[in-house]
Amino acid sequence: MKLALGTVQFGLHYGIANEAGQVSLGEAQSVLSLAKANEIDVLDTAIAYGASEEVLGKVGIDGFRVVTKFPSLPDDQNNVASWVTEQVRESLARLGQKKLYGLLLHRPRDLLGLKGGQLIQALADLKNDGIVQKIGVSIYSPDELNEICKKIKIDLVQAPLNVVDRRLESSGWLDRLKGDGVEVHTRSVFLQGLLLMERSKILQKFSRWSNLWDRWHEKLQDSEASSLEACLAYPLSLDQVDQVIVGVDSAAQLSEILQVAKNGNEVLDTSFMRCADLDLINPSNWNYL
């Protein structure tokens, strides 16, 4: 299954279209059971995702491949190896696991700092010791890879990719990563749910892109496709993408996503949706709109 399950909603109230809040423990169990029954075996989490790792550990995740991320290296941390080891040890304890499939840097620019060499060695040691199978980075822009890939041989990259934000593909990095044997996981397929919202419910602060939303919903209406179908079809159609991460608020949502993914929907021509405006494609900027 090319879908992976994002679990930020297990630990935080996350997503602009999320009206349900943080997923309950019982609902998390239902989501994971449904995922396993449908051969989704990759879970994406992070230390920064609130109680996500702890919830996963309570529910039980044996049989899943877990990818987690650790936060930025503290400026006053001099013993980098010890800090990295402790972060991973605590994550494994919360998750109830002995090993990780993937360990990513949430702030990969740490690799380029004065302690970057120590950080690279600490990651290599974890991999050599068999505690982590793949090491890599979680990025916001493919431009970050220009310097990072000169410093470290990475196994896995997680990056945003959706009908609006196509930088990973248009930059050439998607082909390059695949050619180098790097596993590619994409996130933000629904742009935090913004692309799934009804036209009338899109917040006023996004009115700068009104023309985009109008054309998007006209295209969906003309093609008789749902926004969910159109959003999923694009990344799932790309052979270079190994996993498309989807986050859900309920088992019902995951069931709907699974049904659409299994139908193998036609990829619509949504090239008109491509946008380079960071105020839109980087959700961390939305609070300033």
C-alpha cells in the first residue's frame, strides 16, 4: 500500500479543517486497526507531535514501520551524541518499540551548523548499531537539499507535495532522489485540509487566492470528481513517490481515503493550481495572513 498514516492528530489538535480536535485513544485504536487491515504499514510521527508517540505506544503498533523525527539540536548542547541517543531512547520507550524504521531531522539545517559533523556521526552510529534502519530529513522546501546532500548520505526524505505545491517535482529533486536510491515520503497532500474544504467555507484570509479556489472548484464540478479524488490522484500517480502520508481525524475518514485510493482515479489536469507563494504553500505562514 502506497499510503502511510500520519499521526500528528493523535497528539495535537491539528489541521485547518479539523473540527473534531485531537483524536481520542479509542478512535486512534480504530484508525490503526483499519490501517493494518488494509496493508498500511508505515506510521509517521514526531517528538514534536504532542502525545502522538505515547498514544501509539498505548495502542500498540507491532507490525508497523515507524518513522519519527527529533527536534532541533539545542544551542547549549555540547554532547551531541548523548543528546541524540537520549532522544531516540525516549521515543522508543514511548512507542514501545526496540527499533525504528526511519529517523528524520525535523530541522535538517542543524547538519550545516558547527555541530553538524557530530550530528551526522551520531546518526550513522544509530544506523550501524541497528537501532535505526534509515536516516534522513524532513524538509519544507527542496532547496534545503542542495547543501544537505553534500554533507550526508540520506536514506529517506519527507517533503510536502500536493496539487498546489509541486516544488519537489518541478525542481527535479524528485527524480534525483529516486535516482540516488533515496526513499521519498510526501506529506500535506490535502494542504492541512484546505484543499478539501467547500468553496464557501474557505476562510477570508485566503481570499488573496480566490481565483485559484474558484478554478479548483469549477474543475471539480466539471469533471464530477471529488476534491479527495483529485488530491490523492496526483501524488499516487508518481512512480518516484514511495509513500503518501495522510492524516485523519477518524476511522471513517481513513475508510473514505482508502476507498478512493483503491479506485485508482484519473489524474486530472490541475496544473493551473501550481503556486509558488510561500504564504499559501507553507502552512507555518498562515498565522500571519
